[in-house]
Amino acid sequence: MNADRFFENLKREFFETMHEHITQCEIELINFEQNHQEIHLENYKKKLHSIKGNASAMDEKNIKRATHLIETVCKKPQSKYFFDKNFKYIDFIKAVIKSQLSDEQKEAYYSEFLRQLTRSDS
């Protein structure tokens, strides 16, 4: 197998794994929103950490930066914008996974996500 094909397969596997992780994140976040049990928040944070690590390994800088940002938001689950910001993050990751944008498009999309995230008060 040549290097291009190997990387293409690796990238496909990455996005499949990302889809699984973000689906699990959404389930945990919904469960936490509904019953405020800490176990759901902890499971959500663990998945975020996995997403960030995988993104770093695949040099997906925008996914890594967005995840790092949302991990910071997760330190204040009592914030009135906590769920809004986290669901925006999930939507951002889903869109990146679904569309598999070019690096330039991801950068523009990340900038818009960042603008939306910082528009709300912490």
C-alpha cells in the first residue's frame, strides 16, 4: 500500500471514530442536562479528551483547538451558557466530520464557531 492510500484510509478511520465519539458526547451531554449526574459530565469530558488526542495525532488543528476551548468551558458547568456552548461545539464537530472540509474551509468554519462561542458571556 502506498503512503497516500495509507493516509487516506487512516483519515477515513479517524472521521469514523470521530463520529462515534461525538455521538457519545451528545448522549452524555443530553443526559447531564436532564439529570445533572456528575457521571455524565465525566464521561463527556473523557470523550472530549479522546477527540482532542485523536485530532492532535491526525494534525486536525481546528478540531483540537475547538475541543481544548470546550474543555475549558466544561470547568464551569454551572454557567448559564454551558449547554449552549457545548451543543454548538457538537454541531461544529458534526459539520466538520460530515463535510470533510479543506484546511482553509475548516479554518473559516472554526473562526465562525469561535465567534459564536465567545459572543455569549462566560
